[in-house]
Amino acid sequence: MATNDVIYGINGPVVTIKDTRTFSMMEMVYVGESRLVGEIIGINDQFTTVQVYEETTGLKPGDPIYGTGAPMNVLLGPGIIDNIFDGIERPLKAIEEQSGSFISRGASVSPLDLNRYWNVKIKVKVGDRLEPGQIYATCPETAIIEHRFLVPPSLSGVVTSVEPNGKYRLKDTIVTIKDDKGAVHELTLCQEWPIRQARPNAQRLPATIPLITGQRVIDTMFPISKGGTAAIPGGFGTGKTMTQHQLAKWCDADIIVYVGCGERGNEMSQVLDEFSELIDPKSGRPMTDRTVLIANTSNMPVAAREASIYTGLTLAEYYRDMGYHVAIMADSTSRWAEALREISGRLEEMPAEEGFPAYLPSRLSEFYERAGRVTTLSGSEGSVTIIGAVSPQGSDFSEPVTQNTKRFTRCFWALDKSLAYARHYPAINWMDSYSEYFTDLDPWFKANLGDEFIRYRNKITAILHEESALMEIVKLIGSDVLPDEQKLVIETAKAVRVGFLQQNAFHADDTFVPLEKQKLMMKAILYLYTKAKHIIAAAIPISSITSLGLFEKLAKMKYDIPNSQPEKFDELLAEIDTALASLTN
Amino acid sequence: MILDYVGVKEINGSLIVLDDVEGASYEEMVDIRLDNGTFRHGRIVQIEGKRVVVQVFEGTKSISLDNTRTRLKCRPMELALSPEIMGRVFSGAGTPIDGFGDVYPVKRANVNGTPMNPVSRVYPRNYINTGISTIDTLMTLIRGQKLPIFSGSGMKHNELAVQIVRQAKISDSGDNKFGIVFAAMGVKNDVADYFRRSFDESGVLSRVVMFLNLANDPIIERTLTPRCALTAAEYLAFECNMHVLVIMTDMTSYAEALREFSSSKGEIPGRKGFPGYLYSDLASLYERAGMIKGSKGSVTQIPILTMPNDDITHPVPDLTGYITEGQIVLDRSLEGQGLYPPVSVLPSLSRLMKDGIGDGYTRSDHQALANQLFAAYARVQDARSLASVIGEEELSPVDKKYMEFGKLFEQYFVNQGYSENRTIEQSLDLGWKLLSTLPRTELDRVDDELLDQHYISDPEQLNFDDFKSAAGSDDED
């Protein structure tokens, strides 16, 4: 490939070209003899600016730059699931085979395995009219995910030839169609899509179905819908990554896209380890059968970190269009924002708050707005749920990334340092967090768990808020002076905190708790609360109630009552009755 | 063709600008010869056509616009490596300064390293027994981990680091040799000397590679010091199959050097004037810890940083905490009470601990015990803040128990002798003993089975005489 365009200047990951009119904005280019991947991010009459996705050490002025004529694309096709990619969809396992344990530059490997055969079933016949987004073939991608081949959104026409069912490779043509203008298009097992452009859908649907995570504090107190957005802000050590892992393992999405954006390498190897060992209870298959990993760790080039979020999102949208519910975990969006800042600084743009570029809010909103539950072009239902971790500088939630994220997400699961210090996990602070999905989701909860679920939740929330107000007093004068009724609120709130909100990710039963059990746990706590309230009203001191050990029972019911035996809650309630009866007699 | 470029176009801080340079490549090394015959070294940090910006490691003092000749060396910054580097002392830029001459290189490696492929990493699971109760029990150090010590000026972080080195049984692992790489960045001469002496006394000096950039050495060299050290560590670990412990002190000085360099380059500053890429830059150092498939060695990092004004939200500790796998935080008030090591338990953490402890590693009750100790000690803080308002007398009986527990915990568990090496069993048993001073019903993080096994209900057995040695001062009153 010949080119006249050569490097003029180099500053970190930013390379400039002088006096050229060859390139267009956001075009993907190859830089230098070792063909490092880059993207055009600025053009003026004198200079064209490229951000390079790899280390630029050793580049020289005069080295060639090759255009590709297309924006940054990802290759979409079977083989994405159960794979691990870097930020620009290069498969890390293939890179390992090519260059060993350390990533060398200019590694050129196809994102997906081109030589693997897939067992394809054709779904159309000659003469059929195909519309954009329609399914023309399927193949089993993993044991639980069926890959559905979709007509690209820009294409429609009449089928002119089909191959028989059988084994095909990624680039083999299986269907040809003729569009309205008479041009013939070949449909293979793969297609490309620019990462910065949202894939189209037919219609957005309201957020009326919850994403069930099995985490009590989320499902009950701050639920998220399928197609919703959530932010998990928290300083270091508060358990952002742990929470994301838990959600990735247990939430009821069909497919998980896990983006490790500028985070630790050992964490990614932990995910690889754990997810391949962990069996999904619903399908009986390893978690990796439904997971895509994108690993752009903090020591990998910063520009690719910026791209990794979009790469993950585009893969998620592709599977959404097949009719799957996809959840994408972005850990952490702050690193992405910092990558924006770093590139912006190199471009010498005018900074806004704390050195972040002025376009930070618009980039964040573009990102979160790509979530949603939709009717796909082919008429089925799919969703993309975005759960983004935020790492606020100095644990200060007033910093720009947290504040702007708050504006564009509807769930805010604030992680709290003092809870984490006391090893209360998940350290989601019930006073600072919120979910805007309550009204959208309440009909679903009513229909599936009964009216009482919402009543219990409101009551529990009220008790926690009351406790927080009482604690202000206790901090000043101690708890002894409180009247018994208020002491009871404090005792009950403690049972809620320890017994309900706190959840043990390493306990076989407690790591995932079905909604039904969540409801019964609330019921048990409130049952004791109401009964005890009556007894206190009869002037029996609270100390005689606490000495019965019932609150301790509540704190341990999450372990004592297995998920599979909800009927044991009746025994617990009976036990409470008997114990309390001994007081009134 | 080797060309000398005479003179410079511009001098700014530690940077010089050359014009009309042909064929310079990014991050290439240059030699600068002054008219008085002395040499300086530099690196190209920015290129714009034929205009080249060079960072001079030794500083630009006495460079004028036309008293230099600059020669491009056609290669990036590399470190000469061979197994012989063990026991040697290098400058912050990797030149030998112990008077034993140059290293005969088996290999030269770019000091920037290349990122480890995440799929090639082995998830670290083997714990390192440091013999220090707080660390072993509550923030277990795992081989291949990066676990920094967050300290402040004047606290005993150096002693702690030396004690870890001395007691860590990294030599346990069969025929795998162990090594220590020590990188000093902007530390005082005395501190560097303290480490050298301590390594000597514990008989490991021949296994230490030292990179010294002292407080009065040039700052540009300081930005290279950890990179040289980690390049040496990676070589020893992954090519010589050694278990390498890297101690880097002081990361705050390193970050400040980076800030100084960044501002002289005219870059847009981020928080507190540090460059916007501080996170990426620190990550490119810390992420070089770990283990890889196909190699028996490992790189474990213990970076030490002093928090300016003891402020954990300062950008350096803050960003470090986001990258490293936990942190050991030292506390000035514990230090003030004469407790050693002054480990502030609550904000300290080891992220890799959960998979490296328990059955087959330490003991099956380890995780539960650690959780309960954290929870109970967090409760102690509540009781203390309440007591500071209403007085200890007015506390409820349970809170009083917690006050007592807190005192014992600090006196016997946190506090231990500088040369006291406790086994993991000793530490865990001590933990149970301390918890047993609380009413059994308070221990809600542990299930009944474990309590039956470990809870000591007989108050007679709750004496801590075995651990008196550490609390020697008590004997005198």
C-alpha cells in the first residue's frame, strides 16, 4: 500500500501529519512501518491529528501513515462470546500465541477466528424479501447462545441465492440478495459496524421489567430495569469491582459484556479464572458461555482505553439486535473520562472543570443513552443495560465525572467508605443511593410478588431513615436515654442492616438470593418489629425482648434458611411468636 | 551516518530544544557533550517536524545555546541485564555506581517495558507470611501482588518494610531463588543507608539490586528510577525464575518529579498541578507486578509513599489506591501511642487476600475471623467517638466491652516487636482470643460452628501474657 502521508510531529499518543487532505474525521489509520492502529481526531488546513492506540516509542517524522477510508469498526459475528479482547477488539488469546506474555506493538490479528467452521442453519429461501435487521441464518455460538445473523441495517432486498445448511467459515457467503436498485449483496457470517455509532432499532420500550440481580440491596431497595442505567461510585477499596463481579455473575441478562477499562490486570485474570469455573445455575453451563470480556488494563495504551467503552457497547447492541437482554459492566468510566482528559490535554484544548474537556458531559450522555429496552428491527425484544463504575478522585462525589454521570443515569448506588471499613458489603449506602425506576417497576413487583412487597420495602426504608435520625441523637448522648420504642427502631434497623442489606458474596446461598426469599426476609424482620412494638406498648422493657436472641436469629436467617426452602420462614415466624408469648404470659 | 548537532535552540528547565534534526525517533536516547568535556544524557520527548525536544537527565545547568554537541543514539532507553546484577548498586538511571564497572549484558531491555497480556497472567494465590499479625491476618500479602504502604513523614514505614523483607518467607518455595529490588526515589541519604545496612544485617545484601536516586539527585533521573528497577525485577522474575520483592520508596517524590517535568514541558495540569496522565503513568509502574504463565518467578511490589499532610485523598495516594491491590495505611496517633507497627487496620485492605487464604493456604477460619475483627474494631471506633462526647462512664455495658476490646486489640494484636516473627497460627489464635473478650452474641459475622470451635468462654484463659514481649512498656508501671 503506497502512501504520500508521513508523520510530522509526535507527542505521546498524539501524532500529527502536515499538509494532507487524504483523511476524514474519525477515520481509522495505520501509523508507521509497524502499522500501529490510530484514529483521526482533528483536521485543520495545516495539520491532521491522529491518536494512536499503541505505544509510540520509536516512531520518526517521515514514517508513513496509511488510511483505511473507514471509521473505527468492530467485526461482528460468531466467536465474540467466551472471548477476551483488548480495547479495539483484538483477541488477547491470539495475541498471546503470536507474541507471548507481553503485548508487542502492531500485532495484527483478526478479531474473530476466520478459519473456524460454524454449524449454520439458513432461515430464508430464494425469492424472500429481507428487511434491515432480519434474521437470515442462525448457528449455535456457545452451548447456550444461538447466534442470529442479521441483515445489516442499511440493506434490504430479495434473496437471489442461498447455500444449504452446513458448516461455514466467517467470510463464506451464505445468502445473496438483490436490492431495489438491482445491486447484488453477499451476506456472510460477519459484518462490520463503526463503534461510535449506535445501532438502530425499531422502537424504544418503557423500563417496566426489572433486571434481577439476586443482590438484596439492589433488587429491593434500589432496583434497576432491563435497559436501564446505573452508576456505582465509590473510592478505592469500597468494592466497586466486587459489586460489578457479583452483578455479572448473577443478574438475569442473557449476555454479559464486561469492560475492564483502565483497571487492574490481576482482576481480569481473576474474572477469567472465576467465570470459567462458575456454573450458571439457570443453564448449568460455565459463566464464560454468556460472557464477553474487554480488557484494556491501566498499563495498556490510553487511547485504546477510550475506545474500549464503545467497543463493548457496540458488541452489546449487536446481541441486543438478535433479541437478547444484554448487560454491560463498565469498570471504570472514570478511567475512560481520564483518557479523554489525557488526549484533550495533548491536543491543547481549553480545559473545563479539573482539566476535563468541556465535552465530557456530552460524551457521557451519548454513552448512557445507548442503553435501553427496544423492539429490534426484526421485531423481537432486546435490551442493553449499562452499569458503570465511577472512581471519584479523593472519594469526593462532587468531582465532575460523578456529578455528570449522576445526571445521565437513573440508578445511583453510592458506595460508602465507612461501610466498607466495617466490612459491610455490598457497601451501598442506603441514605445516599437512589433509583428512579420505582414507579416504572412497581406494577411488575405487584404482579409478581404481591402488593406487600412494596409495602415491606417502604416500611424498611422508613425504619432506616428513622434510625439515621435517631443516630444523630445517640451520637450526642448515647442510646440509653432513648425511649424503648425508639430503641426498638434502632434494634430493628440493625437487623435490617446486618441481616438484610449485608450480603455475603462468598457464601453459597447468600451470594444470590431469589426475590421471594428477599420478600420473606423483610417480612420476618417487620413481623418481629410489629409484635415487639405491641409488647413495648404494654410496658414490658425492650431489654427483655432483646435478651430472647430473636434479633440475632434475624441477622443469621440468610444463612440458616436455604434459598430452596422458603417454607422455613413459617417456622421462624412461629418461633418468634412462641418466644414473645413467654413475655406476655 | 553519525551526526553531531551543535548548539541548542532553546533551554527551558530540564528541556532543551534542537532544530533541523533529521531522523530522530520518539523516546530515542541522546548523548550531549559539553565543551568542557563532560557528558549528559537525554531522551527525546516531543518531535515536531525537524524540531526536537530533549529531556536532559542531569539537568541543564551550565548548558548555553552553543556549547553543546548532541548525538542521537538510535535506540530507546535500555537497561543492561544479566544475572550478575544481583548485589549491585546503580544510579537512578541504571548506571553502576558501586565502582565495580559496567554490567556485561546478556540482554538489553527497554525500561518502559511492554504491557503484560491479561490472559497470560496467573491469578496470584500464594500468600507470603510476613510474621506481622495485622498484615498476615487482616491484609494478607499475596505473591505477585502490589501492596503499597501509605505512610507519612516521620512514621516507621521503613522499619516495617525492612521487617517484611527480613521475615517474609519468600525463600520457602523450593529451589526458586528470591531477590529484592530496591528503588530509592528522592529519599534522604540516611534512609538509603538504613536500608543498605538492614539488608546487610539480615544477610540478604547479595540478593539485593539497588537503584538509588537520592533527594539531591536530578529529578529527571528520578522519573526513570522505578522503570529501571522494574525492568530488572521483570528480568529476574520471568527470565531467571526468581521471586522478586520490589520496594519502591518514596512514590510521592516520584510523582512530584513527574509534575516538575510536566510543568516545564508546559502541559495542562490536572489536580494539584499533577499532570493529567498521572494515573496512567503510575499504572504503567504498578501493573508490572504479577506472575505469568510459563514462568516460575513473580514480581511482588511494596511501594512506600508518604501522604503529604497525612491526607489520603491527596492525588498520589488516591490514584495509587485505585491501581494497587489494597494498601497498608499507617496512622500517626497509633505511632504516637508508641505502638509498632502503627497499622491503621480499618482503611487497610488486601484485595487478593480472599483467594489466597483459608483451607489449603492458611486456615479455614481465617476469612471469617478477619471479617469479625474488622467489624468489631469498626464498632470500637463508634464507641470511642461516643465516649468522647458523653464520657466512658456513661457508655452501655456492651460499648464498654468494645472499648476494652479495642485497647487489647491495639496493645497485643497491632503492637508487636520489631523482630517478633509470629506464625499465622499464633496470629489467628490471638485474634480469636481477643474476640472472646466480647459477648458471644456480638459476633454476628461468624457462624455458630466456628464459634463453638474457637470462642473461649472461660475468662481465665483470656490472658495475653504470651504476647507481653511486644508490650514491654506495660511491665514498668
